[in-house]
Amino acid sequence: MDLLKLTCKELRDKIAVGSIKSTDATEAIFSQIEKHEPQIAAFISTFKDDALAKAKSIDEKIAADEKSGLLAGVPICVKDNMCTTFGPTSCASKMLENFHSPYNATVVEKLLAADAVIIGKANLDEFAMGSSTENSGLQQTFNPWDTRCVPGGSSGGSAAAMATKMCFAALGSDTGGSIRQPASFCGVVGLKPTYGRVSRFGLVAYGSSLDQIGPITSDVADAALMMNVIAGKDENDSTSIDEKTVPVSDYLAGIENDIDKLKIGIVPEFIAAADPDVRNKIEEAIDCYRNAGSEIIEIKMPYFDYSIAAYYLLATAEASSNLARYDGVHYGHRTDSPADYVEVYSKSRNEAFGAEVKRRIMLGTYALSSGYYDAYYLKALKVRNLIRGDFTKAFEKCDCIMMPVSPTTAFKIGEKTADPLQMYMADIYTIAVNLAGVPAVSLPCGFDANKLPIGLQIIAPAFEEAKLLRIARMFEKRNDYHLEQPNLTTNKHE
Amino acid sequence: MTNLDYKIIVGLEIHVQLATKTKMFCGCALSFGEDANSRVCPVCIGMPGALPVMNKQAVEFSLLAGLALNCEIPSFTKWDRKSYYYPDLPKNYQISQYDLPLNGTGFIEIPLEDGTSKRIRITRAHLEEDAGKNIHAGDAFSRVDLNRAGTPLLEIVTEPDLSSGTEVRALAIELQRIVRYLGISEADMQKGHMRFEPNINLAITKDGTEYRTPITEVKNLNSFRALQRSVEYEARRQLDEFIDTGKTMVMGNKSTYGWDDNRNVTVLQREKEEAHDYRYFPDPDLVPVEVDEKWLSKIKSRLCELPLQKQKRFVEQFGLSDYDAGVLTADKATAEFFDETVKAGAEAKRVCNLLTQIGLKLANEKNCSVAELGILPKALAKLCVMASEGQISASAAQTILVEMSGGENEPEKIAEEKNLLQKNDTGELEKIVDEVLANNPDAIAEVKAGGKKSKKASGFLMGQIIKATKGSANPQMAAKILSQKLGQ
């Protein structure tokens, strides 16, 4: 049996009954990493010894008939912007390259409590700012389907690791599409939960009112399983939602059941605006639902077009403040022999931050400056409310909205780096979801002419992740795009 | 000589450190004097990924202060980030409140020297986190101690309603009294629990025209003395400057001064306030605070009689002097001790005299409050009643009070042991009076003759009686018997 063909859930079930050893699964993952990591460069750090030791302890626990967690013995990777007491938490930035966190993020604690084996920390765009992982200050990650292409971003390392089966599940974070777009580019499942459903404590902040942690997995059931582990109120995160207000579901329960009389909202112009290959696959996917008995309803989202403008004011405003703490004084990179304390700041920051991070800090600082605040930040907040209104109105008519994750498939490395605005425009379908705070999933729904994966985005009302995953599973049951694997042997660097 | 008249105009910004169990946004205990960076956690030192969680007790303390300062309390308030770079500010932004403070406009009554009071308007009172401390030890580098970072501070801003150094000092002391009464701050000046920043200028009338001198702000004053003196010094300096240069105020332009406590002068720090842009915006890590009626009324129930109210009541209800009432209400425990003693049946003025003349001295020696001397209000009341009824003399009451502070709460027993009880037995006293009269017929004759010598003679007879009783006779009673015997 090829261990690596198992899903996270299948593996867990086998480990829990002792038919597979976590040690073997972990060994298998590390041999996969040794084989493909040089080609993909998904990880900033890996923890082979610690992972094997943890796997061994889980195996012993199971052998002793002790109760094991929901992810018992399953090798998992987390994006390197989540704090861990083991290994550095670099955010793919020279600023934090050697930073070791004194505490674990809440999600990391939850993974460990569920007996997961954390095998490594994945690459990302520096501080999660980007859509291609080209902004990583430490390394370039390559798309497993075509290593000339980007894996998407900012959770490019997590998505590439998942697609290469260098882990059984991964965690990413999504501020404007950073889970869904790389999942789409790498042909895996990515879920951005409702804002407040998963604790942000220990997630290094980019845009605090938009950031949300979520799973990147090989199929929908695994996303549900991961949600069962990470979702819930955290006393350390004031913005996480009280479970008394909105209870956390069992996301796996009933996942195989189709939804009767499902109403799907679509905005035809949005689908028409995508590249032809993308458009065709999205239309095919919608047909698949139609054939399954769903009703397709045309809706309007008049303010959607303003989402990029609003996002790049709000996210950057928050980022300019969130990143102020990286000043060379307390931790992280500090410049050599500064003339005075002002130079500690200016030189340390200038030396360690990459171009995109600097660009966003400057944009955000400008948006918050006296005299500009009302015209930019405040206006963007108002637009955000209008976009929320678009979703509220849409969900009065339908259960979910479907559209592409990205207008294109994975683009070539370097293709868009010269024009940041063009890069920003690639996030047109994902950003509004963060502004509205609602959950959305990216689901493999086919390939373009170059055999690059295409992602279908399904968006649901706030806190309806369980239903969203059932809707996604309806498609997955009727198709097997999620089972296709990149051919890594023919796929070489130029 | 030109005709020149001036008024001092002062507004105050006051930072009060709240005596909460933990810091404003994390679980660290508040710190004073511990080893540097020993009371810190990822949240208060701004580690990557750490998030703040609001301390509800700090909010309740602030609301309690707001209620005591008669502030409007809005039902919705939020947290904002105030951005500036400084090594003692770990996140390089401070969590504070910008446009929607917990407490809006209000006022504070301050006692004036003439026994009246003055109402000073409060602009706002908001909650924020304190920064750490930079330590400059003369090395080529500086150190940062973040123990204080994240300590809850209530920032109170007044309108420019104060018009002298004395008034500014009075407000500071009154505020200290209030926050201590409410139990929301230790308000220990030595520990920097209260820090003041007065904004000062003058309204000068010269030849019938009014001029305003440039506003100066004196930073970070942490004693009442420095506060008063800095205001008085600035007023003189500004007057001199105006006479020399004629410089007047420009809107939005304020220079910053420090206070040199050794030389008693203000020192210019920044000529013109740089156009600070703090880039305030709502903190996305915290949720807004909604103050509903139910919560507010719960907090309201914790309000107590405020010091100035108490002081005025002591004057009106008990006829105390304003000075004595002020002394007795300086701290809540003493005021309550006084109140309880009176309630237990003692005569207010006598309690006041005993406490101000003896009690406070004893407390001072033992470095505690009167209430902590070990004397029960009931026992003190008993002592007062004994004195009022003439069982003991006023000076004996003082002696007994000193004994009582040793923990003995039975004044009668002390009076007996120390033989301080006055003779009140009429029968016994009558016998003694008869004896004295029998031995002094001349004096009786002089008394009866009337005229000049009469008074002196009766005084002589009283003296003989007191002498015969070795001083233990109740003088009033002895006098009464004597005049009866002499048929007067």
C-alpha cells in the first residue's frame, strides 16, 4: 500500500487502530521531502528528529490503548507565520529569520493536543504579503505542476507541500486569498473560515481584521477534519467568536450528504471575465451542480469591483501598524553600529524588509496620515460595509455563491513582479470574501491546456462552514480532479 | 508705567495608574521595583502574533472614576492605536482611546483655602496602556525595562479652568483623595502613580487690551510641590517674557518644558510642538466596549460618599472647622473611623479633638492610619462619653487614648488603673467640703461679705477642696456643693 495515497483522515483512522504506525507515515513524508524538496522548496524549516520522536510517542500511546487525538500521528505542516516554540518563526522575512517564539500559536497548541506530528514550517510571501510566494525574503517555492510557475501565495509553501504530498495536511492563513489562491494554483483544497472562527493568537499579524487561519488539504473531508481540530473560541483572541453565540459544528458529520434544493448564486460577468480555460471549467462545475439538482440563480454584486481598492487601504493601514514593532530594538534583525536610536529603526527596517513589505507599509502609513484618513481609510471602511451588504443581499436569494478563485492559472515566476498592480488585480475574486468576513473554499475543478490546476471558489454565509464543505463535497463525489497528482519526475527546472 | 493686569490659565492632564490585579491587556501582575523585564509576557512586550485581551477591572475602575467626576458616560466606546516610535514602546503603538473615550465631559469640585469650593470642568477621561522605561546607565547603549509596559493608566484631561498654582495643587490633592476613596489607585506619588502635565498661559490686560501668552506644557511632574511651583514659575516667566518681547499665543503652537526640581525652574525641551501625527485608528485586535445600564448601575453601587462631600458634611452636621474636617477626610479610613465613633454616641467635636491632637500623631508615629491603631470606634466613643460626663478630665482622656492605641479597648479599666477617675460621689465630697469650711471660717466670712475679696476667697476654698481630694474631685460638682453650703 502506498501510504502517501491516503488522506489525512484515512491515515489517522489507520494509525488510531494500529494498522499503520505514525513512525512509518512520518518516515514516508520525510523521504518524500528528501526526494522533492530540492525541486519545490516549500519548507523554511523541517523537524525530522522531533517529528519522528513525536510519532514514536503516539505509536506507543496507541499501543498502550490510550486515547489518541483527532490527528493522531498525522504529519502536518504549518505556514511559517504561526508561532512555534520549536524552530524559527520567520514569516519568510530577513527581519525574523532567526526569531524563535517563546510561545505556540493557539492553532499549533490545538494541533499538538490532537496528537498531530508537525513536520515543518512552510514558505510564504514575506509577512503573508503577496500572491505568488515570490515575495519570500528567504527562498522561492515552485509550483509542483510546473516548476517554472509560482505556487500562488501567500501560503504557497503550504499548498506546494500538500500538492507534493510532503505532508498530509497543512495550515495556511488567508488575508485576501492567501489560502484559496495557492490551493487553486496547486490543485488542492483550501478553506478560509469565517473571520473569528479560528483563533488568530500566535498568527503573526498582517491585516488583523482580515487574517484568518485555515486548512489546506487533499480533499474536502480532510478540511472538515482539520476544522474540527482548530475551530473555536480562544480567550486569548478577543475577535474569536463565542461558541455560545455561534456553536462550532462537527464539520465531518453529514459531509457525504448532498444538499437538497441547493440554490447557487452566480454573477455571470465575473465568470465571463476569467481566462477561457478557467471560465470553461467553472461553467462545467456549475453544470455538474445543476445536474445534481441544484438551482442556479443569477445575482448582482455591484460593489465587488471596489474590493481591491478598499482592501489595499485597509490591509496596508493595519499592516503599517502591525509591522511597526519590527524595529531592531527588541528582537529580530538589528543593523550594525547605528549612529543613534533613530538609525536602529530606519536602518534595521530598511535592511530587513523586502520591497513589497516596504511598499505596503508606506501605502498604509499614508492612508492613516492626518488629512488623508477620511479620504482613504474611512472611505475604505464604508466600501467594506457596502461589500458586506452585497453578500448579505446575495445570501437572501441563494445558499452559496460560486466563481473562480483566480482569473488565471498559475503564472510564470517573474511574470508579474514588475507590475505590482497587475499582481494585486489577480486577487479580484478572493479579496471581497475577506472584507465581508465570510467563509469560502477553493476546490480543484479541472486543468487548463497546460495541465495547470483550476480552482472553483464556493462562498457561504458567515459560520456556515459545515454546509459549505457539504456543498464542496457534492462536486468532489462526482469528479476526481482532486485525486490527480503532479508528475514530479518529468517536471524539472529549466 | 503702563497699566498691566494678568490672569493665569491652566489646564491639566493627569495620568493615574489604576490598582488593578493585572495589566491592561494581559495577565501579568503590575510591577514596582522588581528585576527589569521580570513581569512581562508575549502580549505586553509585543511579541509577533500576540493579541491583547481587555482587562474588565480596569474599565470598571475607570467608569467608577468617571462617575465620581460627574462625567457623561457613553454607551459605546472603543480602542485605538496611537502610533509613535520609541524604544520603551514595544509595539511602537500604544493602545489608547481617541475619539470615543470611556468618560466624556464632567467636573470636579476642588476645595479652596477660604473654605469655598470651585468647579473645574473635565474634558474627558480615557483608559490606555503605559509604556516601559528606558534606562540610561551611561553605557554606549541604553536598556529598556518593560515591566511597566501595559500598566493601565487613566488619563484625565481638564478644561483650562484653573487660575493659580494653589488651585492646581488643590485639584491634584483632591483627585488623589477621590481615587483613593474609590479604591481604584494607590495614588502613591513616590511610585509615579500620578503624573501631571499642566498647560499654562496668561491672559494679560494691558491698556485695556487683552493678550494671551504662548501656551507651554510642563511634562511629567510627579509631586504636588513640583506641580504648584512649576505653574507659578511658568506664570512669572511668561509675564517677564511678555514684558520683554510682547510675544503672544499662536494657535496650535505649544512649547514643551521640563521641571528642574533642584533649581526650581522650568527647562525648555521643545520650542515648537512638532506636528505629531499619531495616525490613530481603531485597534482591530480588540472589540468595542458597550456600557449598558445594567453594568453601569452595578458600578454605580460601588460609589461612596466622596471626600469633599464628607468634609462639607462634617462642617455642617458636626460644626467642625473646615480645617479639621479636611484633616479628618484626608483619607477614607480616618473619615469613616470618625463617623463611626460619632455614630456610637460620642460628641463630634471631642472625637475630632482627640483624633487631630493625639490620634493622628500616634498614627503618624506608627506609620498607619488612625483606623489601624487597634482602637475600636465603640471604645473611643466610650472614652469620649466618659470625658463629656465628667468622669475623667480632658487631659486624662488624652492619656487614656494613648494607652488604648496599645490595643486595650476598655477605657474605664485604664482610667481606674491609672487612677484617673474624677470623684463624683456627692456624699463623700460633701464631707470634705464640710471639713474645709470648718477649718477656714475667715474665708467663709470674706465670701459672705461680698465685694472684691469674695471671689478670691471662694477660689481659695475650691483649691482646698481639690487639694483634699488629691485632684480627683469633679470640679463642677465640688463648686456646686460649695455654693450650696455657703447659701449662694
